[in-house]
Amino acid sequence: MISKLNELVELAKKRPRRRIAIAAAGDYEVLEAIQHAIGEGWIEPILIGHKPAITTIAEELQFDLSPFEIIHVPDSVQAAYEATRLVREGYADVLMKGLVSTQYLLRAVLDKENGLRAGDLLSHVAFFESPYYHKLLGLTDAAMNVNPTFEDKVALINNAVDAFHKLGVEVPKVAVIGSVETINPKMEATMHAATLSMMNKRNQIKGCIVDGPLALDNAVSRKSAELKHIESDVAGDVDLIVAPEINGANFLYKALNFIGGATAAAVIMGARVPIVLTSRADNERSKFLSIALAAAMD
Ligand code: COD
């Protein structure tokens, strides 16, 4: 069990140093997070972007960039393609989003010939440390797959479970969330959840325990589950929440961060390498911890 995001930093320290390509690196908080991670000794950056912007921010941060490679690509979309190319050709082990729109970075990553696809679906996994929950809480997919089909949800679970395994959590507990914990044929999310749960029981989804549909309250609170007479190995001890679609996931992500006192670390899984994809709204600590998350993966 991992209960604090700082444990990711400890895991990252035990892994070989990672080379990280930052697409459009001219962003204050991204560079601050990179500076912080270099200080910890577990990454080596390649900075791709508008060189004068990068060096100006570095001066403000008193960040000595002289040991590191900076590749001058003024256009942020081109920087996304160049950073992706460097990873694809083996010059870097991790890709990170800087000051470029998520969609453009993801399009570079999904490019059929020059991207980083590994075969199946790519998806976003976030890990939260909340003062109101006893361990890290995973969430998928708040940033990439807009309206996942049933088959996509199988891949979302597999990608996120893979992330847990890479962090040493052997059998994560997965809750497929609906607005209710009973099956309502008019609510497709509950039908999906029940089928995913049964697929897990029949060993068609492995390496985890899946239950659903669960509503958010009974996924995270055993008391709430007991009040509703729900018998579940997942209720109250969930590791991963699978949201019905991106809006619900994104609301939850931002609610946890902005009014729930939580901190997040997030990556895209399912590509050839982990991709650090934080939003502009995430602070330096969240970006730093997301780098740690990517570097911590075995
Ligand atoms: N994994 C693997 N392949 C994919 C995926 C995926 N997750 N998504 C699309 N593809 C493949 C498709 O099968 C197809 O072959 C090709 O990529 C193009 O698919 P489209 O037409 O859906 O591609 P786009 O470029 O229109 O959209 C892909 C995005 C990832 C950009 C899109 O899904 C998107 O905008 N997602 C939300 C990004 C966002 O705004 N996030 C911020 C919210 S915080």
C-alpha cells in the first residue's frame, strides 16, 4: 500500500536515473519542478522549446542549465513533435508536457508513424493524496479519453492496474463508478460497471479486484457501503476509481485538488514510455510529484 505521494520520490530514488524530454519547456512551474527533481538526482532533462524563454525563466529560478541540452524549437506544436521524436528514438525515457496544449501533445504522441503508441489504448491515470483518505487514490481518465466505450474501459483498467503494479501495489481494488450502486439499464455506466466486475470474476480482467457499479460515497467509505448493505471487497478501501467519462473524472480531479485539500500526480499510461501530463492549473509540487511518479515506475 502507498499512502503518501512522497513515497513515489523514495521509489524514484531507487530506480536508474531517467532522461526526460520536456515539450515546450518554457514554463515557470515546469522548470521549477525539473530543477527540484534534478536536485533529488533522479532525472536528466532535455529541454525542447523557445530557448530565450527557457533561459530567461531559468535565470529567475537561478537554475544552471549549462549541463543540459536545450533544443531551440520556438513553435510549441513542433516542440511536442520533436520531444516525441527524441523519446521514440531512444534519447529519452520519459516525455513531459510543458507549455503546449494537451491536445497537441497527445496528437504528437498518437501519430501513427512517429508517435509513441504501443498497441492498445493510451489513458490518463492520476494518483491523489487526500487528508480524508487512508492511501493513494487513483482516478482514470480525467484527461485523455473523452467518452470511453466499454472496450476502452477494459483498457483504462488494464493501464491503471499496470501503473499500480509498477509501483508495487500487487492487487489494486478497482471501483467502476456510477451515480448509483445498483444496475439501471437506463444508465449505461452502471451496465458497463457490472459487466466489468463480472469480467474480473471470470478472470478476463486480471491483477486486480473490480467491483461496480459503486457510487463514489460507498467506494471510498465502508460506513456508507454498510448503510446501504453493500457487500464488497472494494468498498471503503478502493485504490482506483474508473469514471464513466472525462467530465465526471475531471470534476472529481479538480474538486479533490481545489476544495478537497488533495494533491495529485498524474501520467499517461499505455504508450511506449510514461508521459507526464499535468494541467496548467496544477502547481509545482504536483508537477514535481508527477515526474517522480513516472520515474518511480519499475
Ligand atoms: N489511445 C490510442 N489511440 C487513440 C486514442 C487513445 N487514447 N485516442 C485516439 N486514438 C487514435 C484513434 O483510434 C485514431 O486512430 C487516431 O488516434 C485519431 O483519433 P481521433 O480522431 O479521436 O483523434 P483526435 O486527434 O481528434 O483526438 C485525440 C485526442 C487525445 C486529442 C482527443 O481524444 C482529446 O482531445 N482528448 C481530450 C484532451 C483534453 O482536452 N484534455 C484536457 C482535459 S483536462
